[in-house]
Amino acid sequence: MGLEWSLTFSDRNGKIVYDLDHVGDERRRGSTWYGTWSTKVAKAHAEWKKSSDAVFIP
């Protein structure tokens, strides 16, 4: 059985959409609402992976 997930986004009007192309241009390109937090998560994960004997089984 595979793991299924999807990203959800919200336009300025609060409507939930599942495709970034359906978010208004101003919202997609005019602000930093999407953020850069994932860079920190990816770095922390890489460091954890190097230092851990844990095995991740999806």
C-alpha cells in the first residue's frame, strides 16, 4: 500500500486549492507566505540521517 499525500494551498479569499497554479499571481509571487522553512527541515534531516542508525521504512 503506497503513501498518498498532497499539498494544499489557500488563496487570499480563503478557498482551498490543490494546485499552486490555481492561487492568484499576486499571492504566488508577491509575498513570502510560502516561506523558506523547508530549507531548515531538509538540512536538519540530512544531519539526522548522517548521525543516526535509524532506518526509515515508508
